[in-house]
Amino acid sequence: MTHPPVHVISLDDAAHRWEVVERQMAAQSLTAQRFSAFDGRVGGFIAHGYAPHGQVADASRWEIKPSEQAVFASHQALWRKLAEGPDAAGVICEDDILISRGFAACLSKIDPQAAGVIKLDGFDQARNYGPLLDQDGWARRQILLPVPSAACYMLTRAAAQQLCKDSAAFCDTLDDFLFRARPGITPMQLWPAIAVQEVCVQSGPADSLREATDAQHAIKAARGPLWFRLRKELRRAARRRALRQAGPVVAPPLMRDLPPYRKYGGVTNSNRPQLS
């Protein structure tokens, strides 16, 4: 069974989180490679390429928090590694994921070349997706709007090269940037998802480490001047109008052996309600 290399982003002081995800991978004969995450808690942290206050024409944010910059920079570093390396594709994970028992088997079936980016984890918020595609042994839907959580995804070397080029200057959260359609990339969501962040499920913590740190230090990002906020809302409304008939508004189902989403109060993964 062959599969692309798996990289796990983990903070240096979160050894227990790395150990948990490493054990999950090893149980499926997967050798995960740990990547030392950038730490936005370091005083004065500014990510290379961060360009706030309207410097990037299509940026979705006026500013992003240091923790969000650090997350973006960590993933960006792995895009660069894949873009410059010999592997045709790779998997990037964060260290707070739970993976299905079928994770490794599924990785060996997925061909990411046509899409460029395949989101492997689910998140408990409803978004627009395209029709179900399932003609070649693995089911997926096109991501039509940016979706939360980039905690586990597969991407090709060509996609990594494009993402590196497009992120030379950035002011987006990772999720908004990564799952946006662009030349050579049509982001897809695996259906059902084979991984999920602990914070999304009933057995997980109430807040992520990133959110808890931001709350502790009362860190906020400026929303920008009125003209920027109005432009953002107009663009959002236009996208919603265009997608009104595009596809289901739903949260991706999870594999049956994963814990159910926290938000749905115990609804089984095989019978999750569609949202509208």
C-alpha cells in the first residue's frame, strides 16, 4: 500500500499532542514527520509575507492575529518543502486531529492530481458543496465557499507551488486562503471525512489551544475601515446569491468510527441531518 508522506505541525511545547497523533498514525503503519510550528505567542511575532491594511487586493481580512499568522506560516513552510521536493503529493495535518481507522487505506486510494487540494477532515459548520462525485472509489464534493479547519488535507506538488506563489504576500486566515479556487486548484472535500479536530467532537476540549491563548492575552485583529468592511460584505452577498442553487448546504459527515460532532448533540455520523 503506497501513500504520500504525512507531515504533522506541532508546537514544541505540545509534546503530548504530537505523541497522541503519532500513535494514531503508527497504528496504521504510517510514519508521520513532525514539523516544528511557528509560535505566535512569541512577543512581536510577525510572519514573513504578512501584508495587512489592504496591501493585498483580494485579502479577506484587514489584519489577522499573531496566532493566525503563525498557523499560516507553518503550513506555508510545508507547502514550500513539498514544492521543492521529489514527492508528487503530501498530507499536512495539525496535531489535534483524530483519524479514522480507515485513514491509511483511504490515502492510498485518493488521486489528488485533478483537484490539487483535498480536504480530509470534517468541521461542524454547514457550507455549500458541489454534487457528490464517486466514480473512482473515493467520494468527494467540490468546496464552493471557504470552509473552516485546515487540520488535515492532501495536496499535489503543483498545488503547493501555486500556493507558495500566491502567498508571497497575504492577509487571510489559512482556511480562507487554502480552500479558495485558483488556477490549477479546485478544492474538494472528502465525503465522508476521515479525520476531525478534537475541538469539534463531543469528547474533545471546549476550545483549541490557539483560541485559548488568544483569549488569555485579549488579542484581537482590527476589522478595518468602513469601506473595507462594506466591500467584504458586498462580495460575500454576491457569492451567496451565485451559490443559491449551487449545491447542498451541509456539514461533511464523518466516518462512523469517529466521535460525533459536538454541535449536533449526539447525532450519529451515518445519519447526520442536512442543514439549510
